[in-house]
Amino acid sequence: MEEFPWPVGAATGVGSLPGTDVTEAVKLVFGELPDLPHLPELPGRGPGSEIIGRTAGLLTDLPVDLYAGRWRLGPRAGVDSRRTRDLLERDLDVLTDVADGYTGLVKVQACGPWTLAAGLDLQIGGRVLHDHGATRDLAASLAEGLRAHVADVGRRLPVARVLLQLDEPSLPAVLAGRVPTESGLHTLRSVATSDALSSLKSIVDSVGVPVVVHCCDRDVPLSLLADAGARAVSVDLSLLPTDRAGMDALGTLLDAGVGLFAGAVPTQGAVPSSRAVASSVETVWRQLGFPLARLPEQVVVTPACGLASSTRADATARLKAAVEAGRRLAEHRQ
């Protein structure tokens, strides 16, 4: 049986949480997600805390600034770039204090190269994705920045193990040529699958820890992510295609030993019972024809995207539902 880096029956969060108090958020995560906590992201704090700005602050030798509400490459690091780095440094300091002595697996998240290229502007205007050379430079800078970031987390938590999550919500649009231009009147060129694979693989190969790729889109390129070396893919379970081709693609991925972070707890409406959450995961697994005993080893239960817009109480309840569902699924091994 394939060994996975996370515990059997584990649950975790996608990344973002509501609120602006990082100490409170880190304590919440380590209290509610004991098997696989993560460094929470708090986009409610404003620029530098959201997916693009937070990751742009990790780039090596590519300074950024904020202009007209959008992040762009700049000639030198300014106040916006420093604020982004200061926010992340404070988050890491809190993580170091709260997780002192923690010996398990901890997850950190960052924007992937293609979503970053689609969301970051060139200094002269237009998306980085529009410029082939700039896109390659961005991916290389991100790979080096993430390698240093993961190493920093490892030094701060010397007896823990690190898992890196790359968030790629825009990857399907990048591959399909659906990313709009600055005017919104046109779309940028589609990116070849081989180019997308190369950039993602370079990051997976450079960081030195297992990588999970998260994509909350109906058209998740599962085979590409597997070829890039992802240890797991993270998806919203309700968005997975249920036709024959979609199920075959998921089955092939899982049969190859790639893990599944199943976003099975919806973030809208009433909080479901842990029994209902576990049942939704089991249903997909049974349709694929895999033995149930293998499920809790290969699958990690998560909420779907969207917790950042909820309340602390609601987010806590949904994390609890994920954890309890993971424990229910673990009973299949007994």
C-alpha cells in the first residue's frame, strides 16, 4: 500500500479563514485540526494578505507594488512589498510560538505560478501572463522564493514536517485561453500544457517537500497535476465532473497513488453532519470501485473554498465537521 505523509483519517483547511487576528486564527487551526494544521491566511486584513499579494511577497529578485488596486512588478521594493513581507513574517512568528514542539505535518499555502502570472501585472501594464519571458522569470523566482519559505518554516518548526499547497484556481482558464486582457474585451493566449507542466514541475522538484495542488474549478487538469509530481490534488467535491470521462480521470489519478484533498464540507448554507460529509466522500469512492479500506489513507477531508467570508463560529463548525468525517472514514480500516 502507498504511504502518504498525512495521518489516516486526517482533515485540514484549504487556507483562508475569516477575521484579522492571526494569533486567534493559528490557535483555532491547531486546536481544531490536530492531524494536519495549516498556516491560516486572513485576506480580511487587506492588501498583502490575499492570494496574489501574499505570494508576490515571496518572489526572489522581483519586487512588487500596488497600483490602482492591483499588484504589479516594480523597479524596487516599496512600502506595499514591505508590508506584505511584514505580515507574513508576523504570521510565521505566531506559528513558531503556537506550534512550538509540534511533531506532525503542517501545511503552508502559496499561489501557483500560473494563477500568479494571470493575476499580477507587468510594470508597463497588462498581465504577466501576456509576456512569455516575464512568465518564465516569474516561475523561476517563485520556485526559489518558495524553496526559501519552506526551509524557513522547517527551521522554525524543526521537529515538524512541512507540506506545501499551491493554489491554482486560474490554471484551467490559463490552459483554455479564458484569462481576460486588461480591457476585458479580449482574452490572453492559451498556454500549452507542456509549458504549464514544466513550471509546476520545477516548483515541485525544487521545494524539497510534498506538494498538494488546489484548484476550485470544474475543469481541474488532473493528469497534468499528477505528471507535475503533485503528492495530492485538492478539489471541491461538488465541482468534480460526474460523467464517465471525469470519473475515469479521477480514478486514474488515484490509481497512480496521488492523494485527494476532498472539499466535502460546503461553505454555504447549513453546516452538514459529519455523517453526511463522510457519506458524500464514500459515494464518490464507491463509484470509482476502490476498496474502502484504502479511502482514509489516500483522502484528506476539507471544507470547500469560501471560509474567509464566513464567521469564526461558522468556520469552526465546518472544520469540526471535516475532522469528524475524517474519523468516521478511518473506521473503514478497523
